[in-house]
Amino acid sequence: MRLTAVGCRGSVPGPDSPASSYLVEAEDADGRTWRLLLDLGSGALGSLQRVVDPFALDAVLVTHLHPDHFIDLCPLYVYLRYHPQTGYAVTGGHKPVVVRGPGDLEDRLGSAYGLAADETMRCVFDIQSHTPTWSLGPFTVEVVAVEHPVEAFGLRVHGPSEDDPDRQVVLAYSGDTDECPGAVDVARDADLFLCEAAFVEGRDEPRGVHLTGLRAGRIAQEAGAKRLVLTHLPPWNEDTVALAEARTTYAGPITVCEPLGVYRV
């Protein structure tokens, strides 16, 4: 599997990166490349077009319904429906992109876009609610509830190793969460744990919202994750602070997610 950080800023887009969006790619036994997008937050569709043709997406998995994680599904709908050469309005249809998320995703998406009462996005999106496990191509995805002010999930993506396709590996993605048993379950024995660290110890006190670097490291250590990549840092945070905090609680390799960075799993 390959992970590309389409957008890695948190809460709002930053000057160097859009908000949360991560492309996961892997080949099946026949050599066909499958593409999952984990979240599509504020501004991420623009960056996505630098990485892949949006028509090549197989699925978008939404962790929760805060704008920095899902709102660019609205312009993706426009792109897929109205593209003058390949859009639905021109071709009369194509296989819809699977979009899975919390149960009220379809209503929230329609409201955000401003759909009329008789309109639907189902001509381009196959919208489904999350289930505990789900498979597509070479991927199997586990969905785990985590702690956040709205219904929120972390994701465990199982797929073939980039270096040895016969070996299965796990990419874990925290979504947005504070320290909780679900976050540990998401990260358990992961080959790469992509974990938010939006808060700073001693500055951002509310609990039940986000992790700090220290708490992200503690989760990774408890879960036995093999590698920690910190992400979802707001543009007003210093990356070095989150990194230093995480190093006090996690003994394994740690990096801060880089915009458009590619990570082999």
C-alpha cells in the first residue's frame, strides 16, 4: 500500500496544505490499482487533482462530519457530474464512487451543497453508512468508533505490503479523537499509524476533542504501532512541538506528515 497526504492540516486548511485527505493505493493480483480516499476536507479536491484523476477513485471513506474532513465532497460531486468530457451530465452515467460515512452523511452533504428537495447525488455517489468491516479490491477496512464531539470513527485499512505484495499490512488512521479505548484499537499492531495531534499540552485543555502529540504517542506505544506519523496539525501549531511531545511517550519512529508526502506501508 501507498499513502499520499493529499491534505494534512487540521481544523482549517493551511498555507502549505489543505485539510484532511489521504489517498491509499494498492494493486490487486491482476495488477489493477485500487484507490481509497480517507476523508476529503476543506480545499483538498484541488490538491487531489495533482495526485490522481478524481474519476479514478474507487471509494471515499469519511471519518466524521466536520467540514475539514468531508466538505470537499461537494466540489467532487460537481467535478464528477459536470466535467465537460467525462462527467455524468455528458456521458449519461458511469460507475458511482462509493462514499461511506456516518449515518447522516447523505442529508448533511445535500444540505451543505444546497440540493433541491427532488435532487440527489446518487448519480455519482453510492452513499452508504459505515459497517464494522468492509472490503473492496485488495483492501479490507475495519471501522472503529472513537471519541469526538460528533459521531466519529477511526479506520484500519488492511492491504498488500508495498515491498512484498504477498504480505498483509495495516494502515491505521485515527480520524479525529481524544485518548480512548477505540483509538488504541485502531492503532493496534499497525504497520503505520496516521494519528491526529491537533492540541498542545498545557495550552488546549478541553478533553474529548483532539489528541496532543504526547497523547498520540501514548496511544501508539500502548497499541504496539510500528511507526507513528503525526497529522492534522492546525496551521498555527509548530510541528516540532507535536513531535517533541510524542517522543516523550512513544519509543518507535515518528515523523510529522508532509503535504503531498508519500509513505510506503
